[in-house]
Amino acid sequence: MGEFPVSLDSMRVAARALGDAVTRTPVLEDPDVNAMLGGQLLLKCENLQRTGAFKIRGALHRMLGLSAAETSRGVVTYSSGNHALGLARAARLTGSTAVIVMPSDAPAAKQDAVRAMGADIVPFERDTEESADVVADLVHRTGRLEVPPSAHPQVLAGAGTAALELLEDAGAPLDAVLVPCGGGGLTAATAVAMAEASPQTQVFAAEPALFDDTRRSLEAGARLANPKGRRTICDAIMTPIPGAMTFPINRALLAGGVTATDAEVRAAMRFAFTHFKLVTEPGAVVGLAAILAGRVPLSGRTVATILTGGNIDAARFSTLIGPDTDMKGNTK
């Protein structure tokens, strides 16, 4: 995969660099669930990762690659929450500082957690402003280095360590892997890992039904944006358009894209809690929701999905896994 900015070897390098600074999260299965579904379901539990999501893997790997001068200048990024938390922790671990450009409607719990980690937040309006413009202005005015959520080889390699662990810990050949997809970094890294080490494994991008830019872009063969003004409970993957660095990888290697509705996502959160006792945020279970909805066949197969995060407050989680709710989690 020499034509891509990430490879299985670079993921192995990242795994060695990260060492014990990140958690080797478990790959869970349940025989009763497998019997009920008629296949082997594996959950890679990045909701149990440090900072509550896989994002610290890429953020810290990038921070570890900075020079002393770059570290002292500090870093800046855009994130709706999980990359923000990962980069804030990575900056603290490496003696740096972080500024995060966050949408003003990001969950308050994520904003509070970012501030508690010592990072500063610059809010922006996702429907009227471009996050890239806000970040570029901050880079120009402050001299900070941008650490993007996915568009850097070291960030991709760090994210890919989750896929590397899944490969090593699955215990069986994988027929398919579904990855919750926003900008497409973890999806691309997973696709590369499987293409190199397990080429029989199909990799699918999993997205909210109203934010299916990767699925539509794969079908069109070009990057297509999501319409402005839409909302989903899956705040972690409400991205505007597939990443310029990640989409060529995904276009070349993915088996396709699948979607799940907000109602299906809530059902998947309830399923993960009921059967695995896991707390997950909505965007983390889009792959599980698609599996449970039959978008990818499971019968007689081994299918895995990465539960990408668990950053959600108790009240919102309780509401979302409860009775019928709207997309803000309010009971109807």
C-alpha cells in the first residue's frame, strides 16, 4: 500500500511509540448474542479508551512526533469533542498546550471535559462558518501547529493501532468490519490494515442516515458534502465532507458504505448496554446499528465493529436508551 499515507508498518511503529500511554481495549463477544444473531459479533471497545474514545491514539502519536520547538508553540485543531479530548490529553502528556475549535452546539459535557483537560475552546457556528477557516486564522495569529483529526500520516497511523489490535485479538478470520465514519480517518486506517493483513475482510464505512457523505461519495466517485442545517444524535461524526486525504484510501479499499437511522442508533446503544453492559455515545454504535438492522449479513459469518467512543453524560445516555426520543434526546 505504498501509494497511501498510512501502512500496516506505520501502524506498528505507532503502536510501539504509544506503548502503555493508550489502553489496549478489549474485543468482546457474547455466546448468547451470537446464538441470537446467528453469527459471530465482535465489538472493539474504544469507548473504554483513555479520554473515552479512539482519538487519543492519533493525537498522541502526532504530538510525540513534534520537535521541542513545535511542542512549545502549542497545537490547534477542529473537533466536535473526541479528537478535542484526545489532543488536550496528548498536549498535557507532552508538556504542550492546545486550542480547540468546537461547534457551539457540541454537547456541553464534551466542552466541559475539554476545558477540564486544560485546553482552550474557540466556538464557531457550523451552519455559517467553516471550521478550517477558523483554524487557519488561529494558526496564522498564534503560530500554533495544526493537528487535524485525521489528515496527517501520523494521526492515521495512530488511529490504525485500534485496527491492528482488532486483527491480533479477534481470534477468528474476519469477514467484515464496520467503522463509524466521520472524516474517514479510522475507516481508512482500518481499510489499509485489513487490505494488507486480512485481504478477505470487507470494510464498510458506517454513517448516520442524514450524514452519509462517504457513502454517497463512494457511489459518485468524488467527494460530496452533506447539506447544511441537518442534525443527528451522532454528534461525533457530523462532518461536512469526506477528508481529502482519507477519501482516496476509502474509495480504493472500502467494500461500501452503510447507514443507520437515529432510531436504529438508539436501539444499538440499548443493545450494547443490555447485552455487554457498555456505555456508548451515539456515533460510536452506527456500525453496530447497521449490523443489527441487517445492512451487512451476519449469519454464519464473523463481523466486527469498532465502538469508537463513550463520551456521553449520564442524563443524555439514559434518555437516549429509554423510550421514544427526538434527535436531541428529548422524550416525545
